[in-house]
Amino acid sequence: MQQITEPSSTLLGPARYVKRLGSIVTAAVFTFSVGSAQAADWDMPTPYGDSNFHTVNILQFADDVRDATDGELDITVHSSGSLIKHQEIKNSVRRGLVPIGELIMSRLANEDPLFEVDSVPYLASDYDQAWKLWQASKDVLAKRLERQRLKLLFAVPWPPQGIYTQFAVNTGEELKGVKMRAYNKSSEQLADLLGALPTQVEVPDIPTAFGTGRVDAMITSPSTGANTRAWDYLTHFNHAQLWLPKNMVVVNAKAFDALSEESQKALEDAAKVAEKRGWDASKKETEAKIKIMRDNGIKVSEPSPQLVKHLQKIGDAMTQEWLDRADESGQALLDAYKNQ
Ligand code: PCA
């Protein structure tokens, strides 16, 4: 399917978008009226590949919604950024170009630091802490999204983030000058503070970025390491467990309001189930994907005490810097998290 590139100009209503894009887009338009009064076919762009556990979970979510509504709400998932590129998914949903989409929450860090709270190093670096942080943050994040007429449906974490290299990392000093792949503001900032040279690369582009020498190391999870066959271009994985960033699914509020009450409920119910299923799958993913990496020759290690110290120091500086940017709302969120 052809990829939609969002017009950079001013906001257009969905109908005008459809008109404007009509010649290049066939299936990429949300409709309110097929068959019964409020039936809808929804196209859903997602950034990651079909074998990724987030995508598998979302495909199941789409099936659940279809079943529960007897096909009245039919969601078609377009994975790997094939319909809309990751960096454009949020605004495409906001503007009604598509009714629903998935993206990594911390991608919104530049517009609002609160969306980056799950990517502050060592603030919440295991599943229990990540769950608590999610409970403490989801209402405020949902409210911020509401201001953009977006409805937050559910969020699921990636496994803990670690460091992939072509050499052993013992102290962190080894990373100076290394070209390091990053995927959000925090991973970029961390690479910077380690003295590495960060470059943002989307997951589908990782193999090419290594193949062409654009990057020599990366920060990501065991999940993405295994899915991108890290052993083809890397030798070591340090399971540093820096943070657990989350993907979220958001819906255009107008598209949601146009659904029948039954479909709205089916969507919300399926979202609750998908969130739980996604968290469970993420936990299982960590061990399973570490094993796959080991089986393929990657040397997996826990961080040494020196490395932890080095990363903690950087993490403390990043937490402070984040708090300065996030102001009282950031402090309130941290207090809510710590007082749970
Ligand atoms: N995989 C995604 C986000 C975090 C992760 O584990 C990535 O590397 O871009």
C-alpha cells in the first residue's frame, strides 16, 4: 500500500483530506457509513513489524473488536509504518486522516515532557515500577491528549532497554565517540551524555543503518534486538534495564463519538483486555528474546557496578533536567508515583 504523507499545511477536516488524498489513497480513509447506520472501517497505522509482540497484540485487539461488534467496527492494521510513518501517526490521528493509530509515547517528548516520564533512566526500570508509574501517570496523560481531541485507549511497555555494541562495555567509557542509534529524546540524550554520537533511526531502518555504517551501537530492548537480528551486526548486549518505554493506542475523538454506543463499549472493553494481554506478553518477551540472542551468539551480560554507577549518575542528571522542563506537573507526577 502506498504511504500517506501528511500535508504540512494547515488543518483540514477529514472530508477535505479525503478529497485531497483521494487520488493517491484508496483504503486509507475512515468511513462512518457502510451498511448499517454507524458501521465503520478503520485503518490503523502502527510503526513496528508484524512479528513484534505489540503488533501481534494489536492484531488480536482488532479481531476482538470485529467479533464483539459483529463486524460493525472493522479495524485494518497497517504495520511497519507502511501506511503512515511513525513520526506522523499522532498528528494523522489528531487531524482525522486516520481514526486510530499506535505510537511510542515518548515520541511526544518535544511537545510535552510528561510523555517522556517512562523513559527517564532508572526512574521505573522493572515491570512493577513501570506499572506503578503507568497508574500514576495515565490520567494526566489522557487529559493532555484530550486537549488534542485524542482518546487514549491503552498502553503497553517494551521490555527494559539495554545497550548493544560490537565490544564489551565494562565502565561506559568505551562508548565515547561511538555512533549510537537512538529512537527518542531520552535515548539520544543518554547517548550524548555517554560521549557517544546519537542518530535517530526507526526500527524498520535498523538493519540498513548498521549495514551502511551509519550506526555502530544501539539502545533498545531484547525484543527489538532479536526482531532486527542484532547478531548480524553486533556482538554484545548489556542488559542495563534503563527504562521501559510504552507504546500507546490513540483514537480521534470525533471518530470515536461517531460510533454507536455498542461499538464504543466494545472498543473500550477490547482495549482493557489488550492492555493486560500486552503487559503479560512484554514480560514473557524479555526472557524469550534474550535466549534467542544468546542462541545466535550475542554475548549477554548484566551491567558491572562501575557501569551502573556511571549510568546512575547520568540518570540523576537526566531526571533533574526532565523535572526542570516538566515543571510542577512533572513533580506532581513523580510524587504520585513515589507515594503509591
Ligand atoms: N524498541 C523500539 C522502542 C523501544 C524498543 O524496545 C525501538 O527500538 O525503537
